[in-house]
Amino acid sequence: MTRKKWVSGAVLVLALALALVARRPLVIAFEGSGMDPAIPVEFRVPPSIHPELAEHSKLYEKKIYKVADSVHVAVGYGIANIVMVEGTDGIVIVDTGESIAQGEEVLAELRKITSKPIVAVVLTHHHADHVLGTTAFVKPGDAIPIIAHDSLVQHYGDETGLIVELQAIRAAHMLGAFLGPADRKDSNNGIGPFVGRSLANFVPPNKTFHDALDITLAGVRFEMKHVPSEAESEIAMYLPDKKVLLSAEVVQGHTFPNVYTIRGARYRDPLRWVRSLDVLRAWGAESMVLQHGPPVLGKAEVEHVLTAYRDQIQYVHDQTVRYMNKGLTAQEIANVVKLPPHLDAEKPWGQQFYGTVKHSVRNVYGGYVGWFQGDPVDLDPTPPAESARRLVAMMGGRDKVLEAARKAYASKDDHFAAELATYLIRIDQKDMDARHIKGAAFRRLGYAEKNANWRNYYLVSAMELDDQVPEAIYTAVAGRMMLGSALAGLPPENQLAMLPSRLKAEETFSEDVVAAIRYADVKEPFRLHLRRGVLEISRGDVTHAVFTIEATQATMGAFLAGKSFDDAFGASTITGDAAAAARFFAHFETPFAKKPEVVVR
């Protein structure tokens, strides 16, 4: 590591520590840009932004909107909105934001409107930008209902636990978490402003329902319904006495929706999404509060938006299936299916600031038939690095391929320039000539993009290619800072479900060990049976356990977030063979232990 990189990494870690102590938000943004003097002059790209994306950013200026009677929505304080419904003797908060800092800032603004106590919190779905600020509104010991769908904790645990490293890195790319000021200027995340990095805490709901719930809170009637769409745990609400619809992310924002998200998520079924939109249409609301961006006012406009939104999703689904049945591959269909003129002209609802038709097509294809597109060459392909070596040799070697990539870049054929450079990087990840070409091509593609997800992913990947992202960002921010408190709120079952996929199975093929974990507030202990590469977790008989760990959700959350076994638990929590316990837990990988190789695959 160069001295410059070492210093920047050390400063970052110090800043992280100070942020933790001060409980202040920390936005992670680096100065790295396409004009870095370390980049060869021919591959320096001055920052710019698509004018429509810049105009779109104006939707997310900080503002408290009043909607109908006693309903307010805070837009622009984080990527997701926070809503307040005021009743006769209290207020109801709908979604709590991405962090404690966002929640506290919004609550301070809402207190300028009313001093009535908070009587309930509703979480519309499990995504982090909607649930991690709850402790700004609900303090320990508060007897306040936190209402959500009964699948919220499970889905939150899966995304924030099982695939947390993949999710964190890909989300950081998609949301532009590493971008410097020049690349953030006038831009946004498609459905809101850039995410601010700060302390967060997950508090699970204490009142859940499955299909529907009619409830009166603070004297206000709420009709709640499960409406799976961009999240399986999604719920929407209608306030019949106010004729206000709280649409959650069934309407994802002022944009074509992410029927597929490039950060990765469970399959988003477009037909279920359409049916959920029809549920919203049936309410006949006169106002609609979104969880991203400003509200929609007027009965006719609400109906128009909901109809256009559902029609574009159904259209992409139907036409994708049509061409699947004609034998086209996912990529071929993505190049054929376009929105019809009347939907493509919808501003902003049909504009592809966040989701794209191309990615929606691939999602539909994979949802029906999976990854295989019918060509047996894909059944067991040559590994990418080996394939690259053979192809580069056939093309005349590295220098010829590099020159071809330079020429493609010079002629502004950026996609092809990046593809050619990729072959060389697959052979040698440290080939900086090829990396600079690919990085410059990505920057030009990103700056020309109207879609915020694509723009951010191009630009963050370009920073990686140009070696502009300190390793500390991966190890300190994505891991230990962000996840400890967020995982501490998970119930024990969801915490322990993360362990099997952390197991370094190859180390345990000859092991057969039974261990036990007891949580302070859980009557029955958990049995962990490590059996020759497989960890089976159950409740029940632990009489043959060689050791028992006394755990809390906080200590287990800290371990899962990257704390060492000794630091998380300590010898006083172990009953039985302490040495066996240390060996047992040494078989689990530590998340974010090193910078991942994410540039080229």
C-alpha cells in the first residue's frame, strides 16, 4: 500500500471512530474522479451529468409536505421518506428512515407541527432505508406498537444477514456510496438523495399481521393490506376518513420501477406487483403519499399514476413472455421490448431514472426459467480467466488487444472498449493500462446515463479500476460500523440462521461436534451440530454438547458483524470445554475481513 493510501485509510478509520463516539452521521465520499493526475491524460474524463437526471434531483430537496388533513411527509432527509399521521391524541410514524440521525432530524421538524406523543410506528417493509432509524422514535421501555407484515423480520434477516457482504458491496456501488463531490453534484439515487452513512439500529416489530389489518391509532382509522411488490414484506395503508393512500413502495417513486435491482434481491414477481397496484386502485384515494419523493394530489391524478404504473409493469412482463415463447434469449428480448409510446412519454413515471426495461426483461426471463437460456455451451463453460487467456492469444496477444481497446475508446465505442479491456484484466487484475481504459469507458458511460443506478455503478466501478477506493471503506464501514447494532435487533433464530453459510466447510470434513447456545430470554437452548461440513441448527436436546455459550442478541450481533469470538463473548460466557469452543468458532469466516475482488468476473 502506498503512503498516500495508508494515510487516507488511517484518517478514514479515525473518522469512523469519532463518528461512533459522537453518534453523528458520516457520509463516505472520496475525491477520486476521472481527472485524477494519476490517470493518464488520454483517459481523464471531466465530470458531467445527464440534464434530465439533474432536473430529477429537484424532487428530493428537503421539505415537509402537508397532505390532506393532518398527514405530513418528510422528503429529502434520506433516500426514503418518513410520514406522520396526526390523530386526536397522538401521532403515528410510518417508516423510520435509514439511520437514527435521519429519524432525529425529521422528528425535530415534525415537533414544530405538533407536540402530541408517538402512539405507534408502522414499517412498510424490510429494506434498510425504511427501518433503521426506529430508536429515534421508540426508546427502550416504550410501550409503543411497532406494526409490520409478519414476514418483515425474516426478509430483513436474509438480506442483512445471509448475503450481507454481497448486498453491502453491490448496494454501495448502486447507491454511489463512494462517489466524491464532483460526481455527486446535482445527482441523486433515482428515488431520493444520496444515502448518508451513520449509526443505525434495527428494532423488530411487536405487532404483525398476514393479509390485512383494520386498526384505529390515535383516533385515526387505518386499513392495512399486504401488497407484495418490490418487497415481499410490503404493506400499504388507506385512511378512509381522510381518503389518503400510503402506497409504500408499490409505487416506488417518480420513475419506472426497479422490477429488478442490480444490488440483488429476491425475485420481484411483476404479476403480483400488478395485482397489488390494483388493490391500491380499488381504494379510490384522493391523495397518495409515496415513500420516495413528493406526494400525488387529486383523485384523478392518483388513478392516472396507479394505472400507468401497473400498465408498464404488465406490458414488460407480457411482451417478455411472448418473445420467450418465440425462442429469444433474455439479452435478445431486452433489445426488442420497449415501452409503448404513451407509457414511454409518461413524465416522470415512465422515465427510467431508477428501474430499466432491459433489466426488468431479464428478471422476468430468469423468474420463469432461471439462468439457462437454451445453449448447451453454457452448461459448463470455460472459466472466464482461462477463456480470456485463449481469446487474447488468438487475437495476437496483450499488446494488440490493448491497442484495439484504445482505438475503440478513442472512437467513443465505450462498451466495446470496456469489453476488450476486461479480457486483459481477467488475465492480470493488476494490468493498469487495461484498467484505466475500462475505467475511462465506464466514466463516459456513467456521465451520459439518465438512470441513477447505472450511473452510480459505472462511476464507483471506475474508481475501483483506477485504484481510488481505500481498502478501509470495505473493512470498516460496510462491516463493523454498520452492522453490529443492526444485527443485534434480530431475534435469535434469525441470527443463528446466518452461521451455516459462514462455515469454512473444507476445514470440518472430519469433525462431528455438538454445541449449545443459550439466549438469556429464550427458554429452550439452541443445538448446533457441526457434522462433516454441515452445520445443523435446531432446538432441543443439548445433553451431548461439549460446550455451552451464554449469549445475548447484542453479543451475537457483534460476533456476526465481525467481532472476534473472544471479544464478543469472553471466557465467562462458556460452560464446558472452552478450547473446543474456540476451535468451533474459528471455523466461521469473519465478514468484511478484506477488500473483496469485485472489479472483474
